[in-house]
Amino acid sequence: MPTIDAKTRLCALIGNPVEHSLSPAIHNAAFQHLGLNYVYVAFKVEDVEGALRGLRALIGIRGVSVTIPHKVAVLPYLDEIAPTARNIGAVNTIVSDGGRLTGYNTDASGALAALRAGGASVDGGRVLILGSGGAARAIAFALCMDAKVSALTILAILDQERETLVRDLRDKTGASVTGHQLTPDTLGRSIPNAQVMIHCTPVGMSPKVDETCVPAKLLDSHLTVMDIVYNPLETRLLKEARQTGCRTVRGVEMFLHQAVGQFELWIQQPAPVGVMRSVLEGYFTT
């Protein structure tokens, strides 16, 4: 590990709370593996404006990860926001170039990278998203803006949130997007027409690992299924999808690739993906 000295660059996490975060372990392992004179720490932040003034003033800070509840609150204090992040309305990564702050959303790009690495037919494909919260919004914009999906269907419980997302996607990207209530009936109608299904709700997350919002009988082997839940590593949905013959993509891959995206924005060189995956997987049990 390089000696911490006056040339050490700093990357950090800002949020509240931050004590549970795995980001320091992942990024510091990557820095050490490549012999880079960087360290990554976590800061509990309540004063977002003050934190961004500090980031701008402290030239030795290369950038930060932004987590709950500050992904929207940081927007007014940035000099530039990447187009996908601007349309999502949330930033999870900031890069500081001599005090000039640019915001990105690698939740979006990380989901796409995970899907592509897993062999999913997302580019120009037909995609079904379950859920309409922050993660679903990020993934949906990435699909429409970067993957140029031919059709996107959103099934979600919350009517107003779902309708707002559908309207924003149509207005800002011109994509073909439809939305409906999430029910067994709408699932049954939507799954046969989709090539990829992405589950973006908390259903199935530890400790409620026996739950799923997709009855196994509705799954079909033509489908690629991604579940953004990463604890457990293989949810009930993914197990049943795999048993049906579906291609599956674990949520931990999205978590990994959003971190990879952050690393590469800060460092401007390829991240050691295998090292970062090994650290991340070590924290979870199947």
C-alpha cells in the first residue's frame, strides 16, 4: 500500500448514514491493487451546501460518491451535470477538476454495464421494469437514452410515481414507454413481449428472502431476468428464473459496475473489476 503523504489524493462518500457502506472497502482495494496514491473515506453529511463548498475548495479531493439522502440535493451546487443524470434528476458521483464539479449517475450506467456483461439483449430491445422508484428511474433513463430500447414497459404499485416516470421518459427521450399497475395479470401480459425483465423493488431483500412479486409460473426461458436486490446474492426470483431456464443477472453486478464507473471517472483508467467483485461478494452470503 502506498504511504499516505502530501501527494495522496482523496475520494469519499457523502450521505447520512454512511457507516454501513461497502464503498470504502471496494475502492481502497482497487487503489491498493493498482498501487495508486489514493484513499477513500466516508463522511456523514447533513449540510450539503457546505460539503460541496469544501469539495470545491479542497483541491486534493478528486471526487465523491453521493448516497441517500443527498442524490438530488447536490444538483444546485454543481457546475455541470451529465445529460443522463440531469434527466434522472439525481447524481451519485461527482468529479472535481481543480474545483470544477461535474455530476454523473453511475447507477444508470452500472445497470447497463451489468446487463450487457450478462448477455442481456438491452440495446434496441424490449424491456420490462418492475418498480418506479429511484433505481427504476435511473435504469429506465439509461435504457431509453443509451441503450435506445425499442419498447419499455413499467409495472409498479404507486400510480402517481409510475405515471410521472412514464411521462418524463416520453417527454425527455421520445422513447416508446407504457405503464400499468403491477399485478399477476399485467405481468402475464407483459412478460411474453419482453426480452429482459428488471426487478427494481425491495421484495425479496434480506431478511424476507422468501418473497417475490413474480409468480414462477409466469417466467419463461426466453427471458433475461435481473434483480437489483443484492442481499441475498441470489434472490428467490433469480433462483426460480434460473430453474426455468432464464439467463439471470445478479444485483451485485449492478452494485459492482456503478462502483467501477465511479472509479474510472475519477482515475481515468480501467478499474480492477475482479478485485472489486471479490471484495464485494465477500460481504454477502447466498
